[in-house]
Amino acid sequence: MNGNTVSGDDITGPRVTGLGGGTVRGIRDRVATHLVGRTRELDLLLATVAAGRDVLLEGPPGTSKSTMLRSITAEWGIPFVFVEGNADLTPTQLVGHHNPSRVLREDYSAENFVPGPLVEAMRTGGFLYIEEFNRAPEDTLNTLLTAMAERRIAVPRVGAVDALPTFRIVASMNPFDNVGTIRLPDSVHDRLCRIAIGYQDDVAERGIVLLRSGIDSDRLVADAVALTRATRDRDDVRQGSSVRGAIDLAVIAKQLAEIREVTLPDEPSVTPPRTLPGEYTVLVLDAMLVALSGRIHVDETLSATPEVVLREIWEDHFLLAPAAAEPG
Ligand SMILES: Nc1ncnc2c1ncn2[C@@H]1O[C@H](COP(=O)(O)OP(=O)(O)OP(=O)(O)O)[C@@H](O)[C@H]1O
Ligand SMILES: [Mg+2]
């Protein structure tokens, strides 16, 4: 295959090249058009992968990790190979296997090898994105370690697989996730750069919900974002909802408004508003229960249920901001 493989410790090797036709600055500007905010994180991530480094993204769910990576690989013009880390992600699953029925007929050969995601990403110079990295078994991490350090792995009965220069390993994990996870070995940490990704501010989250939902009621979008963000500030909730919950809340509320013939507060309408006082807030509560009750993790040591917690958040929101309770 290619003879340009460099070791993981070589900073001047071909891993820094291969930015397609573009410059890193040009890619950065194009990727930024797919995202709301995130300028700093995007700069850090791009600088890291353009420098030829593998990276760990650490942050809660729904904080644009996949979105940034998909945009970078799309603009860079290289494959994006996705795998989910879990206890079943064995080294064989990651590397690949020989097609059993062909092996019976033809014996083992490089031709009847079915590449797994790692070999696919190495051969095509793609990003191997491993979500929930700390759920993968340790022998799988060791296989990755070799790929990171050597940019080459040995596959039994296939031979050496060399990585193209744009191959990267990007891992992600949720630092608050401690069920079924392992503490990563120091040898893994020592080979990865790390970028912490947190929640965005409320202005950015409103921008995301507007973009993803296509909803034209600023009031509904603002309420959806405020209610969702409030789930992250509660002592009785272990992990609140990401912006995904706000997007779902908004689109479900919009459909409920159609079904119940409720006019949203600031929605341009052809007919005069039919909304009765309180109808909008009740509709938001219903949408909120559907969108958020499965997404928040209430502290197991307390007896509260997601429904009780959400109703409290809803009452606080609409009581503290009474104007929100009035239509029009
Ligand atoms: N900054 C942003 N700009 C545009 N859309 C965003 C942004 N952040 C999040 N989103 C949207 O929110 C949703 C969740 O984002 P994404 O899938 O990238 O999160 P993630 O960090 O990969 O989450 P997970 O860890 O659960 O995989 C997607 O619909 C995405 O389009
Ligand atoms: Mg993701």
C-alpha cells in the first residue's frame, strides 16, 4: 500500500498534509457555516486534526460533537467512519473478519477479508469516530493504541494495513457517564489530545432550535430552550436534557398546536387567534413531558419522578415570567 507511513511520534511526517485542495483556514470557514456558534471548539478541533493528532472529545450528549466532525470530514473530502463503543466492540469487530463461507471454499486470503471500521478508515484515510469510547473493552483499546502509535496494524492472514495520511481516531465520551464504563488506561490518555465540549449558551441554543425545527415562533423556541436548560440546573437531576430535547419540544408543541387549533403566541396567523388563556402553556407542558421525560435522569436516591420534576420546572418558568402565560 502506501509507503508514507510515519510513526505516531513523527510530527513532520505526511500526516500534516492531505487537506484535499483547501487550506485549513478555508475548511474552517466552510465548516463554520454548518454550525451555530462553536467557533473556538471548531478552531481547536481543526487545529488538532490538521496537526495530524488523534483526539478525545469529552462532553455531555447533544453538544455538537458529531455535527462538527461530519462537517469537517465533508469539507475535507474524506470518509467519516462511525462506531459506537460498547462491551460488544471486540478487536475483531473493529478490525474485520474473514467471510466464513468463502474461507470454507477458498481457505483464508486477503480477498475474503471483510474490513471492519478501523481498517476501512485506515485504508481510505478517514476519521474513525468512536462514540462512548470508555465503554469499549480494554483489548479493543489496545488495538486502537497500536493504530494510533504506528499508523499501521498487522491483520492475521491479510498482512500489514497502513493508514493513509488523513486517517485520524476521534473518540468521544461523556464524563458524567459512570455505568458500564472503564477508566481509560494512561497509555491511551497519553496518545490522545483532549477537547472539553460543554453546553452552549441560551442564545446559541435558540439559534440551533430555530435552525433545526424551522419554527417561526420565537416565543415557543425561547420557552423550549429555557425549559430544557432548567433541567440541567436541578439538584435532583443527575443529567438534564441536551438541546435535542429542546428541538423535540418545539416541533411537538407546534404539531399539538395544529391538532388543538391553538395559535402560538407570536405566530403570524391568517385567522384571528382562537387561543384561550393558558392553552398555550398547557400545550407546552404536554410537549415537554413527551420530549424531556425520557431524557432526564432523576437522582435514584430520591423519590421524585421525571414528570414531577418537569412540572415543577414548568410552573417555575411560567410563574416567574407571567407574561409568558398570556397569549398574543
Ligand atoms: N452548534 C450547533 N449548530 C448546529 N446544530 C447543532 C449544534 N449543536 C447541536 N446541534 C444539533 O443538535 C443535535 C445534537 O448534536 P450532535 O449530534 O452533534 O451532538 P453530539 O455531541 O454528537 O451528541 P452525542 O454525544 O449524543 O452523540 C443535532 O440535531 C445537531 O444538528
Ligand atoms: Mg454524536
